[in-house]
Amino acid sequence: MDGDGFVECLGGHRHWGRFGAAGVLLADPDRGVLLQRRAWWTHHGSTWALPGGAIDSTESAWQAAAREAEEEAGIPRDAARPLSAWTVDHGGWTYTTVLAQAVRPVEARVMNAESDELRWVPPDNVGGYPLHQDFAAAWPMLRSELGRELLLVVDGANVVGSRPDGWWRDRLGAARRLRDQLALLAGRQFMLDGAGWSWWPKITLVVEGRARHTEPVDNVDVISATRDGDSTIVDTVRTLRAERPDDRVTVVTADRELRKRIEAEGAAHVGPKTLLTALKEERESPNSTTSTR
């Protein structure tokens, strides 16, 4: 465990975790969120916070948080699905809270001396507990994001056309290559705006014209436009917003007119460069992928 150890951030404070630390905010729709009462001898002992600990040099934040949840609370790594993550940078040291959803019933139990108690707590009641000071400060924002997912709608024609890789010679092949790259992205953290939040997105690829025969694959839904692609994207956004109003719907496109129509539907947008940068990082650093499976 090469992550164990204290470091001093630029603010002069000592933190546990040579490569940063991470914790998991695990939510169960029927029971609430899982809190851990820290052992009296730990830093800020006897306060309530989240299972978590130091990140090792070969781990992502989610891998570390999932490992710590298993070691401290007996939560199997395959029992939770990460949705989003919030990272706070203290200058030379970071702490990442991964918001995850239980995918099956799990029983938390104290596994080591770092915990005095584990308890499922309804979100409305969390504020009434003596919380660790950092968790208390972050809780209002974290609560607002509980269960919220990123629904990423990709304008296939626009993204494919933004990179000069010979796509015009084989539009169907180019769309399929993009689809396969997106399938890998669905299993890793994706940062949209650099504001501290990252997501494990659910991805929908919209294709048109000669690319309409692109097939769906695991982790990527494919919608073939029966009319113009822009209208199909707007219809897709409208449907997602109606069916999942609490989730964040974001479209990847550089089309200015389409962006205006998307904004009118209450959705956000990013340019192809944001997506292509993430895809490039995925190809160059496959070991950084955070798998949800």
C-alpha cells in the first residue's frame, strides 16, 4: 500500500494519503446513504463521514474508494456503480468523493478498527449527525447530486467530421470507430468543465446518412436519424429531459444552431474537442480506465 502516509499541502495542513485520498458516498434508494462513525483514535475521531482512505499510485480514485469500502464496510466492489465524483484540490493533495449507487442489496458491517459503527441514514437526517468538518461542509452540494447521472448525447456526424482521419471515404466505418471508442469512455471518469466534477456517463450516439447502419454495442445506445440529424438530437434531448428530469443531459456538438435548440430544451452542450481529448487520453492511458463492471 504505497499510498499510506501523511503529506503537507500548500496550505500547510497535513493530510493522509501520499497520492491523495478518496471516499465513497454510497446511496441505496430504500435505505439512504451509508455513513461511517470514525474510531475515536482516528483524525476527527467519533465523527460521521464516509468509508475511504489513501489512494495508491496505481489506483484511480474510484478503485481506491471501492477498495476502502470493501475493507472497512464489507461492501463488495461489484455491488456499487459510480455515477459522479467531486474532487477538492488542496494544493499538492486532493480528496475525491465518489457518488455511487447500490446495484443490489448489501449489508454493511464493521470490518476493521477504523470504524466504530456503520449506518444507513436517510438524506434528510444526515445533517443532524456530528459530521466530520469537511464532509459537513460538502454535504449540501453532494446531496443535491445524489443519484444524478450524466446523459451524454453525441452528434456523430459533427464529431466525426471534426477530425481529419479520412472519414469522408467511409462514413459508416468512421461512425463505428467512434462508437467503439465511446464504449470505452463509458467505463471511465469523464470531466466536462474542469470545475471539480467528473462523471461515468451513459452515452447515446446519434448517426445519420451513410452512417445510419451503425449498430449499438454495450454501453452505447445508437439512434439512427430517420430525418435530419439535428432534429433527431433535439427529440432525443426532449425525451431524456422528460423521462429523467433530475439527470444532466449534455450534447457533444459544435453546431451553433443546434446548440441554441438544445439550450431551449434545458440541456447543456460541449464541443467535440472535450470529447476527443478524453478519447485520446483513453487510448494513450488504458490503465487509467475506471471500469464499472
